[in-house]
Amino acid sequence: MSKIRTALVIGGGIAGPVTATALLKAGIQARVYEAYPGPTHGIGSGLALAPNGLAALEIIGVADAVRAIGSPITTMALSVGGRTIPTPQPAGLPPLQLVDRNDLHRVLHDHAVAAGVPFEYRKRLVGVDEDASGVTARFADGSSATADVLIGADGIRSTVRGLIDPANPGPEYTGLLGLGGIVPNTIGAPPGEMAFCFGRRAYYLYGALDRDRIMWGANLPHREYLSLVEARAFPAEHWLDRLRNTYADDHPGAEFARLTTAENLEVQGALHIMPPVPHWSRGRMVLVGDAVHAPSNSSGQGASLAIESAIQLARCLRDLDHRAAFAAYEQLRRGRVEGVAARARRLNHSKTPGANARRMIGLLMPLMIKGMDPERSMGAEQRYRIDWDAPVRPATEAAAA
Ligand SMILES: Cc1cc2nc3c(=O)[nH]c(=O)nc-3n(C[C@H](O)[C@H](O)[C@H](O)COP(=O)(O)OP(=O)(O)OC[C@H]3O[C@@H](n4cnc5c(N)ncnc54)[C@H](O)[C@@H]3O)c2cc1C
């Protein structure tokens, strides 16, 4: 039985509210501290939640509320040179759910609040002090808070990661910028279908939310790194021109670029991937979500893995004291999240093929799809389930068993 009673959760994105709600379920009082002024902060656009992520949300009782804001994806397809071929999916699994990121943030936040999790906004963590009895977070506004443990759910640019180990690596730039939006469904795309398209100059994906609206995401090759703030500092017209030029020769990419306007454009900035992080925890601090394992948008698993880790971390803190809990948590999670990131890294390379490679992809696509083993590539990722009630054993014991 753990002696952990209180936790500070830094970051109120996706992993933060889920960790805090799961901690509460585990009998640990958690409070969330978020740098932004409110629960959603306009980082919209589409996100596909995989069956494993939804199953983990089931444990804290919010899966139905997430399904209610989602559009189920029943078919997936690859598209090269205007030719679209459905890809096989692992058998017998519930569909992925396409959700707007803002809606997901809101639902997870509201559920956490209803469960009894307090949130504090405009609280940017800048430092920590730790002693034998607890850890104190210091915020930019001069305030502080103390608890038994501190959990860094503060995303890809995590401050907590640097406090745990200043030498911990930062995220790598994939060489791609994320842009997109929700546009009218003028091409009659059926809801439930998601297409991954190798355009002439750049990769993009889309899925119909319903008969009227399509959510599309562009992965624009861009040598210069631009953070979210830097990318948003450019006028919308700059990005609209880039989208229209880049996708001019693609169907239906050109249509999406044409329908994207200053009003519906979403600019996400650089797309990242986290290399393996050597130190997941130190003392009373630990990392969860993108702060420690962002497998890049190519995996379609970032949010789902963040949710799984949040639940597993809460289980470990329920059953073990912090040092043993953090070791057990890392042992439960590291292999899985690094495996997903390795698959995404390979996909990232295929998103920017040269002209010859693209021609080859076009020619070989039917054979590639025929030879695909969806169970091998995605089955294990999507079938992962957490047994909340099972007691967590210390890491060395579990490894020896
Ligand atoms: C274009 C794009 C498409 C994606 N598509 C998918 C997809 O299809 N499927 C999928 O599963 N995932 C997808 N992802 C990944 C997914 O969005 C992330 O994995 C997920 O948001 C991670 O959640 P998180 O809570 O760890 O981090 P975040 O959601 O980034 O939350 C971190 C929070 O911490 C706060 N914060 C940061 N620093 C501090 C500080 N010092 N003090 C206090 N608060 C702080 C931030 O303001 C933020 O609210 C996509 C990502 C991108 C960029």
C-alpha cells in the first residue's frame, strides 16, 4: 500500500486531466496547474483516438463522453497520384474516433472537474524544491504548492523534463509543419473514411466528420524550424499561399487548400518526435505524456499513449511508494512507447519521398497493401488493455517473474 497522498500535476492538456482523475480514483488528491489562462487554448484540428486510448479512458469513466464528440473511422485508405486503395485493419477492434483536439481537452477537463480535481490556471512552473518530506513547485507568478509527488504532464517542451535532468534530450524536428482545418465536404467523402495521401510535393490526410465537413491535415516540408508561436506570427495569407502552391497538382488536396480560409485555417507549427528520454523520473518528480514520449503525429498514437501512461502511473502510485512506483511505471511503459515511436519514425521518412520514390510508391502501392500485415503493424498497439484492479509489483520483481 502506497503512502502517497497528494500530487501536483503540471499541465492541463490531455495527460494532465487524465492523470489527476485516475489518481483521485487511486485515493490520491491531485491538483492540476496549467500555464494557459483556461481549459482550451485554440490548438484545434483533428486527432484520431485509437481503441487502446479509448479503453484506457473507460477506466476513469469518460470514454462514452469522448465517443459522443467523435466520428468513428471504419475505413482507412492510402492515396498516391489520385489513386486511393483501402488498407486492411486489425480484425475485431472497435473503430478509431476522430475528434477535435479542443473538444477532447474540454471533455477531459470537465470530467476531471466533475470527479473533484481542482485546476489552477496561469500557473507556469519555473522551478522545484525537494526534500525528504515532499516537493514544492514554484510558479512564474511567485506562488508555490507542495505535495508528495510532482508529475510533469507539460507536453513536448516540458519544463519538468529539464528539471529532472538538464541533459535530457529535447524533441527533434521532423522537418514538417502541421497545418490544416475543417472545410466543407465538397468532394462527397463518406463519413467514417480516413485517407492518407502522398501528394506530389507533400503528404496530407483527411477524414469526413459528417456529410458536410472534412477535417484535413497538411504536413508541409519546411527546412526552417517554426514553433507554434513563430508559425502563427505569419499572416494567414502566407500559409494559404503555401498550401495552394504545395497541393496545386493533387486531388483532393488542391480542393482542401482552396477551401481553407483565414477563418478556418489551423496552424500547428513544427511537428516533433521525442527521442528516447534516459531519465523519466528523479526523486519525487516523474514525466507523463508528450513530455516523455511524443511518437509524432505519424503514429496516430500520441494522445492514446499519453492516456495509457497516465492511468498506469496512477496505478503504480496507488500501490507503491514513489521510487518503486516510478521504476515500475517506467518498466511498464518504456518498451511500448519507444516501439510506437520507432514505427512513426519510419513513416516520417516516407512522407517526403523524392519524385522517383513517389513514382515507385505509386506503382508498388497495390502490392504493398496486399502484403500488409495490419495485426503486426497495428494490432499490438491497438489491443493493449490495462487491468486497473491488478496490483502493481515492484520493477525488479516483475522483471524476474
Ligand atoms: C498535428 C498533430 C496531430 C496529431 N494527431 C494525433 C492523432 O491523430 N492521434 C493521437 O493519438 N495523437 C495525435 N497527436 C498527438 C497529441 O496531440 C499529443 O500526443 C497529446 O496532446 C499529448 O498530450 P499531453 O497532455 O502530454 O501534452 P499537451 O496536450 O501538449 O499538454 C501539455 C500542457 O502543459 C501545459 N504546460 C506546458 N508547460 C507548462 C509549465 N511550465 N507550467 C504549467 N503548464 C505547462 C501546456 O500549456 C499544455 O496545456 C497529434 C499532434 C499534432 C501536433
